[in-house]
Amino acid sequence: FFSASCSCDARSGPLHLRCVPVEAVAGSLLAGAAQPSTAPATPTAAWTPSSSDPPDLAPGGPMPTIPTDCPRQGLFYNAAVGFSYVFFLWLINLFGSVFMMAPALPLLLVAPALFRHWTDFCFYWGIFFSAFVLDVVWGVRIVVTGDAFRPERLISLVNHRTNFDWLYYWSFLAQYGGLSKIKIVLKGALKKAYGFSWVGQFSAFAYITRKFETDKPILHRLLTLYCTIPEYPYHFLLFPEGTDLNPRSKASSDRWAEKNGLPLWDYVLHPRTTGLNYCLEVVRARSGIDAIYDVTVGYLDGPVVSKLGIIKGQPPREVHIHIRRYPIAQVPTEAADIEKWCEQMWSEKEPMLERFYEDKQFPGPQQRPNPYHTALCLLAALYWAVFIPGCIYGVYACRAVRLWFFVCSALCAYFTHTSGLESLELKAWNIRGPPKPKD
């Protein structure tokens, strides 16, 4: 056996190790106990910063962050966990749609509001598995400052840093509340993903093409649905920038800013407000909105996070979120004023994010997460760990279950490539597209 003693100076020196036989250590300890030393202890000199020390290590300074390209458990382990996570999410979407959401479709004939609450719960329960992987397995820390979300009808405006912002946003809502009625806007191409998009369609998400005339009736019908359901505190998530922050999108945003005489930004893209204007027009006409929430997201790993971080098993280590609430009475009503208001909001995000990457935090006290969050994540993980294998075995062993699976899958695939699964709910509420303009 050996005992290792080490002394290191994390600020200026390398790590030194000295291995000593354990018998020698025991002998020294016994001798020292028999004859205690009377020599005065040599005081240790206090460390003082020098010009060669990194600035992050100065007394009172922020802790240094670990580079994003530094794997936590090894590349193979991270990739295996990342792939397993994405694959299991696909299984949850596939079997959750077929065996949990599809059986509730008859409710559309007698109690469409109950159908909406049930499918929201199914989605909510599935996201807790995602939160389990992000928060418990990977240890992603989410820090929230500013105003807390209230149970009200709201639209949240978020800066778009990565393709997976919405995934971290869901994890944030799972910890701090407000997840069950979340609705998001996704690229229309994702709607064609077999199995993956079915839960989103059952949950009445908005799949858009980013062509306003094509997307206008989609937004109109879905927002009307949210406002029609009695006592339904929906949470509609919008990314006004339209795309994530990357070199190509920043160059495009800079060209647009120069053309319109606007400042160039490094941490955000200039927002587009055509969609926001129309959304506010629809919900205001039905008195169906209470507040707008300005949400600023920063990643401690750096201004730009890898798009494939989730698949590689290397998510950001910390996600910081700052929230400001605006009652709807404080939001302008005219399109030109809304554009200026949103541009001003984004101009405040730029210096806020610049300070964030210097201070490693947003201003204000931190909110407290749900104390039962970890328990809910573990319970959800246990549920899905039993439910998914049970579904697979049922499809394999039982003819009736297998028939149900293939019939429902075929119907889901059919509606996905035609009017969408959400069209069934829209018909139940007799919701149509926007009125055609008069000649």
C-alpha cells in the first residue's frame, strides 16, 4: 500500500506528488505522537496576485469556466449518452402519441377542453424526462433572475442563441413552473419528422415556413384556439430574431442594420416584428393576453454554443435566464410603435449580455426552483423506463396492440403530410382561418 501526499499551487505551479510506503507513514505518526515537536510552525506566506496570474483568479473575481470542448466523461461516453437521450426522446414522442394522446381523440366530440388539458399533461410528463437527463444526469445548472412567471396568458420573447434553446427553456420551466401550457414556434420542416413531431401537433405547436402569407393562417387558427379554451393560461414562446446566432445570421443581421441605419450588435440579432405584430393583433382582438415577458438567455460556456452539443453529449454547463414582465397595457398597439419597442428591448439585451459574459451572472437575486423538481424528474424517468419497454413488448406480443400501433401511426403520418394533427382539434372548436380581405 502507498500513501500519496501532494502540494500544489493552482495559481502558479504544477502539481507535485510524492508516494511514501504506508509503513513509513505509520512509523512517523507513532514517533510524532510519542515525542511531540516543540519547534515553532513556519508561517505560510499569503498569496498575492502578480501580473502573470490570470485575471479570473484575482481575489473576489469570478470562477473560471471550463472550455466547451473539454469532455466531462470522455468523448465516447458523452456521445453514447447524447445519442441515447435523443433516441429515447424519439421513443417517448412515438409511443406517447400513439398510446397516450391518440386514445383521447374521442374527447374532441364531447369535451374538447378536456382533450387539450390531457394532451398538455402528456407533453408535460414527457418533458420531465428531458429535464431528468439535462439536470440530473448531465448536471446542467439553470439560474433564473428577474420577474417570476405568473399563471396567465402570455407571450415570451426570447433571444435565440442555439437550435436547442427551446429544450433548455423547457427544462427551466420544469424547474421554475409554467411548463404545462407552453406553446412554441418551430420550423415547418420539423413537422415531417416521423414520430418526433406528433406530440408537437397534438400539443398545438405552430410549425411555420417563415413566409408570412403562408404562416398567417397557421398563427391565426392556433392563437384563436388558445384564446377560445376557457381559463387557459397559455405560454406562447417566440424568437423574434427568427434564427439562432451564428456567423451567417450575424452577417445578414449586420447588413440589414447598416441598410436601416441601426447599430451593429455582437450578442443578439436584430429582431423581426412582423410575426409579433400579427400575433398581438389576433390575441388582442379576443382579449386573450395578459402580459409580454422579455426573456434574456446567456450560456456560461460562451456567447455561441455548439449546435450539436446535445447530440455529442456536451450541453452547456450553466444556462442563465433573466426575465422582465410587461403588462399588456404597457405594450404599444400600433405596428410601428411595436417595432420600435421591440428594437429598444433588444438594444438593452446587448449590453446586458456583454456584462453577463464579464460577470458570469445577470443582475438581481436568484429565484428558487421547485424543491420537488428532482423527485418529479426521477419519477418521470421511472415511468418512461417502464412505459416504453411495455409498449415495445405489447407491439411485439399482442396482435391487438400491434394493430392499434400501426393504424394510429398510419393516421398520424397521413395527417402530418396533409392538414396536420392539430386540424382535428381546430375542427372540434370550429376554428377557421383569418377572414379574407375585401376587394
